[in-house]
Amino acid sequence: HYPGRAAVDAYGNGGFRFAEMSHKGSILCVPSGIYAWAPAAPGEIDAAALERVVAEAEGIELLLIGMGMLPRPLAEPMKDILRTAGIRFEVMATGPAVRTFNVLRGEGRPVAAGFIAVD
């Protein structure tokens, strides 16, 4: 767990670089910090994967979800969880999601993101 907000400097090779650190696997970026995130594929995003996002909903204007190499739709039950929590979300491939996250974070916007690692 990295206890702060940081830009994602690089992605690929199954992981991410941020805040002069590297992490193998998927990551979740929320107001309280950057965490390892269990989903390794779009179908693995479940209620448990969204718990921290929902818990921090007051500090999140938009959730970006990077689904890997190709954008895939989020399962309807997961959409319902986010809508009920009042969280707007956008689903896209991991690369564009990382770039969008960095821009919005740089503007000081209350953005969160879940990024599935890509090779």
C-alpha cells in the first residue's frame, strides 16, 4: 500500500510504476492511496474488488476502470453497486485509463482508478 496519491509513471510487463516504486499485478488508486488489486481479468471484478471504492465514495468524482488490453463492459451487478454508491465510472483499456487518470489527477480532480495489469 502506498499511502498517497501519485501519477502512474509506466505500465506493462504485468505491472505498474508509480512514486519511484514498482508493483507486479493490478492496482487500485483511491483517495487513501494505491493498493494491490486482486482482479487479473475483467471477469474478476466483483463486489469485493469494489469494496474500498465504495467505502471512499465521498472522495471520488469518477472511477476509471482499465480492463486490460481491450475495453470490456463491466458486469451489470458491479455497475449497480457503483451507481448505488453514487460513483460515476468509465470503462476503457488500461493504457487510455492510465493516461486519463494522470491528466485528471494532475488537474486536482477527485478521480479513482482500478487498473488491470497488462503484459
